[in-house]
Amino acid sequence: MKDRGIRDFSIVLATLDGGRLVSDLTQELRGLNETLARHAETQGKAKGELSIKFSVNHTGGKVMITPSITVKTPKAVREDAVFWLTEDLELTAQNPKQLTFGELRPVNGGGEGSKAKEPPAERAGVKAV
């Protein structure tokens, strides 16, 4: 009896990589969907790709099909952080030009025991409010 060959591509898929290709694709698709769902929760939407590539080589009547899977997921969104340089050129989260609470000092005329000035009385026809 003559071999009629494989006519259905799904049978080729099922036999590639020792039968592991379809299982691997299933796992990759599940992982992609999980990643996209998490990304969409924080970003509102997400886009990814799952690609299958077949390298096909013919040599002397023999056909070699080598599959590969590529998954592209969105890049993680990272927040900026602000730093300043110290005199030693090291990073610091403290602005070296900004005073700390321990360095605060009273403003002239202020401080404990000082009284707020009363608003000036009427001047040139303008009433104080």
C-alpha cells in the first residue's frame, strides 16, 4: 500500500518536537495572557505577540522542519526616581541644597513671644478689612 502522506497540518504540528510543540504553545499562550492581564490592570490596555516560526530544509528528499516560538510582552512600566549628587559624586535622595528640620531657624521678627502686628488703621480713605 502506498503512503499517502500527511495532508492535515494539525498532524504536522502534533508531531513536531516530539509532540511537545502544541503543549509548549498552550503554556506560552497562557503565560502571555496572564502577563497581558496584569499589565492591562495598571495600564488600561496591553498588547503582546505569540509567533511560531518553521525553518524548513530539504536535503536529498528528506525534509527537516524545525519550529521555534517567540513571545513578545509589553515592557514593564518603571517609575522615575529623583536623586542628587553629593560632593563625593554619590547618589542621594536628599536635596543637599534643602534645609532639614534640624537646620530651620526663626525668621527675623518672628519666633516665640512675638505678636502679630495689628492691621494699619484707615489710610487715605481705604478701610482695613
